[in-house]
Amino acid sequence: MISGSLGITEPWYIKECKVDSKTQTMHIYVSVREEAKFACPKCGGDTKRYGYEKKERIWQHGNVFFVYPCYVHCRRPKIQCPRCGVQQMNAPFERKNSRQTLLFEGIAMLLVQDCPVSVVAERMGCNEKTIVRIMKHWVRKAWDKMKGAEPQCPAPVFIFLFCSRNSLFSTQFLIITVLVVNR
């Protein structure tokens, strides 16, 4: 169940899970098999293992039972590509340069459709800036994808707009979710 929520498959595995009863938090430790081989993320070529990142990274994961904070710990492997040089591999549960797991970000995006940013931040156990940063990333990604896309629906299309207002430090943000239904 835990590996499924993180999207972990071989050669990645859960090394250990700890529940800290004093702080009421859960800590998941993820590792990668020593013999695992990875393709270069830039060119797709063969690589050699080049150790691990120096410091363990910690990502905030979806809260256990929506109450107890959960954190994922991992030292990601490095690889060396003859063409591209040394590369840091990303873990399957992370978005590059994010300190939250993909599941955390997905839950935040679902909640922000119906709740103010401040409420989502409180429920998710983070600050409002984190939620806004997540929203900006995924909205920008969807927008970029839509800009280059050719219309794919020859049949009539009905567009529904769902709007919600969120405030972040007195600045108003209007979030528009577009649902396209092809009949």
C-alpha cells in the first residue's frame, strides 16, 4: 500500500517505515538496489553508478489517515553518462525541485479546487506559499500542454468553468478549472 502511494517499483524499494509516537509522525525510508542500472535521463544512453547524493533528502507525503504527517527519506543515486556527465537521478515519487511527493501535490490540487489556499495549507500541514508553488507548477504545465495542442474533438464540445477564489497575503488568485466534455 505504501509503495503504491509512492509509485515505487523495482529497483526502488521501501527499506523501513517508522512511526514516531511522540511526534505522531510516520517516516518512510526508500532506497534503490545496488545492482540497479539506469539510463541517462538526458540522452537515454548507458550509464555507470556514481554513488549517492551526499545528504538524505526528505519529502512531505500525504498525511496518514489525513491526520498524521508522513515524510519520505531517500538518498538518490547518481549516475555517470559518457556523453552527459554525472547526473542526479530523480526518485519515482518526486517532481524535480519539489519537497513534496507527487501524491501530496495531487491531493493539494484536488482540495484547492473547492477550498481557499489557507484552508488547504492548514489541512496539508504546510504553508500557503507551498500550495501556491504547487498550483503554479501544475497550471503552467497544463497551459503549456494546451498551447501546443491541436484540437482533437470533431464533435461538439461543451466547456464548463469551475471558479474558486483564493487569497494569499491579501492578493486575490482566481483559479479556473476547465472541464471539456466531448459528446
